[in-house]
Amino acid sequence: MSSRIPRQFIDELLVRVDIVDLIDSHLPLKKTGNSFVARCPFHVEKSPSFSVSRKKQFFHCFGCGASGNAISFLMDFSHLDFVEAVEDLAGFAGVEVPRESIEYQSGQKKGDLNSLYVLMEQVAAFYMEQLRTSDEGKKAAEYLKNRGVSGNCASDFMLGYAPDEWKALAGRFNQKLLIEAGLLVSSENGQIYDRFRGRIMFPIRDKRGRIIGFGGRVLDNSLPKYLNSPETSLFHKGKEVYGLYELLEKDAKPQRILIVEGYMDVIALAQFGIHYSVAALGTAASQAHLDLLFRFSSELVFCFDGDKAGREAAWRAMEPAFSSLKDGRQIRIMLLPQNQDPDSLVREEGVDGFISRMQTAETLSEFFFGHFSNELNLSEMEGRAQLVSKVKPYLEKMPESVFKEMMFARLKELSGWVSLDVLENAATFASKQSLKQAPRAAGRKGPQDNGRLSSARVAIALLVQNPRLAEVLEQREIDWSELEFSGVTLFKNILQMIADKNPANAAVLVECYRGAAEEKSIKALALLDSQVSDDKIDAVFFDSLDRLLIQARETALTRLLNKGKAEGLDAEEKEALRKMLATK
């Protein structure tokens, strides 16, 4: 039975946990006035610009713009997805996460998953013990030593050895769990045996440090050289990479992440102090892999062999790469010299030489267009036409960004029909992107404001920060059709959301908008300082609303009077005008 976390539980959790207490447990806060401050954990700064509001249950950095509620903080600070952040927040509050079924399908209960995580830890410990103490394991340890792997490095990566036996695990651990974890294989005749035998074992950990699978390498030239865990309820090779947990333990925000081909490449580089490499698990890097890695670094470097197979592998990475690229993200392609792998190259050229190669590796755009320039004759019209037809589908997969506009500009330049409007469109797009930083729907302070917030912005901000105002608003008879101001659509949307979800505070209301088109505007309004004291919130809110209603009536009255003079009014409009004049 598949399940999800009930929305009501998430809302109650946000009310139960004080965001100040939560963040202070990860990042020491200092009280300043009505807020708590610290140096921002999301960017480097000398003086504190990271502020946490107990009243709003919200954090905001005035330096880098990071903001959100308790769930958002855990997602950003601990690099968790939404469900993981809710689970961590529930753990902080000391409560269990309930689940509600959504459809019937085969799957695992949470208790079963916990049992599997425990089993994987126990099996990893068994393999590590075998590497240290068994006669076969000592041969494996000697192999690692000859490869330059130190004891400390082996310990960091929890390296072990699977005995060359058919039932080394079956007699020690729960067989049912071993099968579910992919560690036992059931043959057609019903025989059960260990999947990994006579191999050096590489535990695969997720970003939270939990062992989700294993990779195994033979000590000789027998095939298959490497063997990975199969797909299980814990392990999905298309979504995980090897070495990410170990990388984050060394540096939570690496400048770049190097994507190599194998387990030993990751370990060899770590041995030389290059702790920021990971490896895909027996499959080509997917968009899910890249989106995962871009959560921790803005620059990814693909490292491939320089032979034909390596270049083909590099080209296969283009499709997921283009789908993952947004402004601020960069991908480089590092092709190694012939007959070299990362281990041999770093030993031959040294760490500085290896890093220099990485830093000067081709950018994605250089590699991409270079591939077609070498393949097609661009001096001929036919070749340039082929260039457009082959390149365009890749570029269209890219998210809207300035980089996408520039890639199209480069395509038009190479194909011979570039025009100035391409660059102008790119500049226009960049301008639009910068304007999006402020929520248009909520109104923007302009010269006519004289430094004061508009009535519309004050009213909407106070409603977001104090959802209880919607209940008081229901007691007043308001003709909503009269309201016409910049932001009225968002205002009505917020009222409807409060009516539907009944959020207890601003943090819960903002959570209701997670992933919605209005999320940025709602966050900005939640952070807005309206300079209103607690005891005057109701009065200022309704005063702002009254001003908007008066303004709307005057606008409607002027419109009817002008229309009456110009072309006359119908019966309904005449009645509306009569009522307005009677109440004026």
C-alpha cells in the first residue's frame, strides 16, 4: 500500500516546532531586537545577515535571499528532499510521521524499510570484519594496498570483503530481509545463495549516510568485473551516486563536483585529497543524478576516457545535461589522455596537474558545438542546415534562461543566419528575470509611494502574516466585485486558500503554496516589514482595505460618469450610478 504524509500533520508540525529552536540547534543564533540573527549558512559572509523571526516562524537572508519555514530550512541546510525534511522535523519534535494510503500497489511499510537499513549496516560491518580478519580478506586488503588505498581511506568508505562462499550471509541474517535487500539470489530450482562472492565490497550510502546497496569488484580479471545491487525498495541506481555522502562529509558546499566512471576512481582521487568526486552506479548519468548534484554545487565536471568509447559516453550525457541546465549552473567535459584513468593520471601529473586539467576542461557549449563542427561541413549550406536540425532539439530541452538564449544565438551564428535581435532578446529576457525578484502581483513600491507602502501591499502582507484576519473579514459585508487594484487576484487567491486550508500561521500558509506559481510572491509578503505593531494589526488592515474600497468606488464612479457623457448608460449601469451617488 503506497502512502503519503497527511497535509494536516505537516501543518500541525509547523505549529508545534518553533523555528528559532530548530535553527538554533543547527546554527547558533543571537537575539537582536525582535529577531534572531547569525551568519548565513548558505553563503560566505563576514557579518550576520541571516534573520529568523519567531513571530512569523520564518527565516530570511538579506545577503543571498534564501528564505522559508522550518521545512525549507531543513531542505536547504541538510540537502534533503521534502519528505526527508518532514521526517527530520518530526524527529526533532519527537513525533511519528503518519501515513495515509493513496492507492494499492506492492511496496514497503516504513517499519520494513527501517529493518532493511539496519540489516544493510550489519552486513557492511560483516564485510569490513572479513576484510580485516579472514585469510581471503587479507588478500583483498593487500590488493587495495597495492592500489594505493590507505587504511584510513578504506575506513572512510567502509570497504569490505564478501567471502567466496555461497551462503556466507544466509546463515547469519534474516533470509527474507536479505532477499528484499538484493543480497540473496533465488535460483529457478529454489536454491538461495549470496549475490556477492569473492569480491571487494563498496557500500553505497545515500546523502543521509544510510547504506542502500553494494558494489562488488573481483580481484582477478574474471567477469563481470563489477557487480551492483539490483533495484530494491532502498536502492534506485538511476537516482543515486557513489561517494556523495563521503563528499558532503568533507565539504557540504563544494566548489565543483567531478563525475567519474567507477568506485576505485572516487577512492583513488580521495586518497590524493580530491574529495569531491562521485560515480554513477553502473549506468549513464541521468537528469535525476544531475539535479541531485546541482543541489550541492553549481559546477559539474564529467570525466571520461579520451578514446572513442569515452567520447560516445560524453555525448550520451548531453541530453540529461541540457535538461538540467539553468542560469548559474555550469557543466564541463574533461576527456582524459589515451590509456589513462583518473587514478593513473593523478599519479603521473600530480594533484595540481590534475586539477589544472579539470579547471580548463571544455565547457558544455564548447564540447557540444565542437562535436558538430567536426562532424559537419559548415562551409556548405547543406551542412549548416543539418547543424540547425540536429542542434535545435537539444537546445529546446533547456529551461528558459539567458544561457538558452545565448546558445540559440551561437547556433544562428554558426549556421550563418544570426541577427542582432537574438542578442536583444537575450538581454530582454535577462531584464525580465531580474524584475521577477520582486512580486508583481503584490504591488511594487514606486516613486508615487514616497517611501510608503501602498494600501494594497499592506493589506495583502498583513493577511499573509496573520491568516486569522480572514475570519474577521467574513463578518464584514464586502462587495468583492467592487475591488479593483493591482494584486486583487492574489488577494482573493489567499482568502480562498485560507478558507480551504485554515492555516494556523504564516509559516503554514506559505507551506500551502509550495511549488505553486504564487510561492515567490507569498514568501516576499510573509517577509515584508509593514511597520505595524501587534496591537494595531486589525485596525491597519481594515483601514487599508477601506481605502481600497473607496478607491475602487471612485474609479467605478468616474468610469460610469465618463461613459454616460460619451455614449450613455444602460438601465443596469444607471441604477449602479444612482446607488453610488446616493452613498457618496
